[in-house]
Amino acid sequence: MDTISTRFEATGGPKYRAVAGAIRSAIDDGDLVAGAKLPPVRDLAWTLGITPGTVARAYTILTDEGALIAEVGRGTFVAAPASEVQRVDTPWHQHLPAEETGLVSLFSPRLPDVGQVALIRDGFARLAAQPADGLLNYPSRQRFEPARRAVLRWLTGTPLGSIDDSDIVLSHGGQNGISLVMQAVLHGKRPVVLVEELTYPGFRRAAELLRAEVVAVPLDGQGLIPDELERLVRKHDAQLLCTSPEMHNPTGLFTPLSRRREIAEVARRTGLHILEDDCYRVGRAHEQAYRALLPEQSWYVSSISKTITPALRIGFAVAPRAQGGRLRRVAEHGFFGLACPLADLTADLLMRDETYALMDRVRAEMARYIRVAVNVLGGHALNWREDMPFLWLDLPAGWRAAALCQAAEAEGVQIRSSDEFALRDGFAPHAVRLAINAQVSLKSFEAALTRLRHLLDNPPERIAV
């Protein structure tokens, strides 16, 4: 801890950057070696005279960079150089459910199996009986046509405006779809991407891979603020806005049609492209997508991860009108397109009536867990919907997000701090996101939330009155 403290005192700038720089310097100089355990967040914060949230943010930055490794229940360690990392294979049957480990993860939504596993296995069995040419030849646009038409069926009822299968490109999940759109849109040495001030971290990571600068746009209760959006577009000559108007991740905000029209008009005046990420919506769409409001400049990305399974990594991107060829070239030049068996499985799954019946059962089961969460935590400032696979919780006075996350993990509950959804230089409110985990029993889920409620009701910092 002394070696971090000394370097921290000699570093200027924002405190979280100073902490990250001090640790990075200690690793580079060999004072912190691979496998060394870092101090707990609260201990280091006390030593340095700063908040636990500042230290947690520095740890997150270094973990994203690969300099540190966070291990649940053990702590944070210095990562080994890539050349020294050894692969350890764990048989699938050794993964233990939460009831046996005592840990309930609410990091990301986990879907219940209501029959989709059997349906997927049946799909693989049918693929195995297909002619051999599907396992011997390169993918082609013609080969993917059945899968694209299946995606069209999946999108039935989504108000995207005029669309046909030539507008669709299959991707390896929603994150890959976001990357494909960015590659199709961004140009120049240092393009600028706009995101909501609290946003899905995958936007930032995809932009950084393309050496783009990411700028946050302020939000209000209806989503992006149009005047602020226009000011930042013009100030930075921004090329792309990434947004989630139907179900904002992480807050659950919904952007009404009147606000969407204002945003679309800003984009029309400035030439800004819009990427709408709709991956978290699990129910029906309530308003028109940007692609319907601004068809020449709007892109759309979704996947089956929140309604069937995230394991298959099946997603898709929809290009603006008459720009499907542009998006296809990005995919073809990057990875030739999906593997043929995966494209065939996509076509099989999304054209079967059973799939849509299963999706209804998944939604109903997730809604049961959401109702339990609301019953347990409803006394606190909670944003929720029955068709939303997570909840957003504004913390009561006396709690900070990083401290609550640490305390919750000590109680066997993993939750996400608002820090993870803010830009590195951005403001993070005192709030957390709780994803629905329907892979543990309802009893275990309720017990985990009850432990969390006890923490919320007993904050470590008492406010003087």
C-alpha cells in the first residue's frame, strides 16, 4: 500500500486517474508483481484520504485495461502478462448454481429455461442432417437469405419503417452489431461518438476500438435533451449518436414520441447518424424507432440475448434505407459473415412458432421475478417495468454506489454501480442497477434482495439533523 500511496501523492489531475496511474506505475516498476493482491477499496481509500468510489473507479479502469483481475469473493489482483496466462479448462458440469455457491449475481439478466434449451438442441440435431455443402463452403449473401427473412419475422411489430431483408446484416450478438454500424458510419482520424451521460458501456468500448472520442449528452426524465444534443453535435462535429429510447440501459427511461421527433430533427439538421440499440427490450415497442422517423440516417441493432439466449451470440443490424450494401461490406470484409451453421440455426429458430410461444413464457417468468423484487425493494426509489429485465435503484441518504456494491457482495449479492455506466470523466449518481436472475430459485432471489434491503435500510453514514 505504501508504494501506491507514495506515487499517488506525486501525481496531479483527477484523483481516480492519479490512483490508476500510481498502481500502473508500481506494476511497470516491478513493485507490484503478477498475482499481488491489491488492498480492499475501503482500506486504500482511507489510506489515501479519498472516497471508496474514487478507488473503485480506478480499479475498474485498470481491470478494463487488463492490468488487474477482479475475482469474486477473493479481491483484486495484478494480472499476469498475456504471455504467462495459462488456460484452465473447467468441465461444464462443474459450474455450480447459486444455491450451492451462496452467490447470487445480478450483474446481467439471466433467463430461465422454459423449453428453449430443448428447442436449440433440436435445431442443432436438424442441422446435422443437412447436406454437406453447408459445412464445406464459404458463407454467401444468398446462403444467408433464409436467416435474414427469419429476422424480418422476428421484427414484425417493431415500427422501423419500410424494411426488407437486404437491409439486414447478421452479427455475433448486439455488441458486434454496434461495432459493425460504427465501422460503416465513422470516418476521419478522430471521429466523435455521442452517448447518453449514463450509457451501456459497450458503446464506449466499441468506439475506443475505432479510435473515436466519446462525448456524453445530458439526460432529463424523457431521455436526451435536444438543445444539448445539438450544441454538442456542432461543438464536436459529431458523426454518430448511440441511444436506447425504448428501454434505456441502465436507468429504464422511456423516450416519448414527441422527444424522439425533436431528436430526429436535430439529427436531420446536422447530418448526425443515429444508432438505436434495442437489445434490452423484451416486450412490444411502444413508439416509432428512429429508423421510421429518420430513415436515411438511422441504424438499428438488436439480438435474441434477452428473450431466448445470449449463448448463441445471434444479433442483427438494420441499415438505413438504401444503405444495406454499405453495412454488408463491413461484415464481409471483416469476417465474411456468420458461420453457415449459425445462420442456418438462426433461420430455424426464428421461423418456428414454438420459439415465439417460448418467448412469451420467458417474459412471464421474468415478470414473476420483477414483481418479487418490487415487493421487497418497493419502499425505495426504484424504476421498474414488468417487461424490463433489470431495475434501477436510487440510493437512500448515507449510501454511495461503490460502498453498497462492496457491502452487497460481502452478503452474496452482486450488483452494478452507476460508475460502470458513466464515462470515465463523467458524473455518476448514487444509484445501482439490479439485473433479474431467473436462473436461481425465486426463494433464493427473494432472499438475496432481502439482504440487500437490510443494507439499504441501515446505511453506514448517518446524516446529521
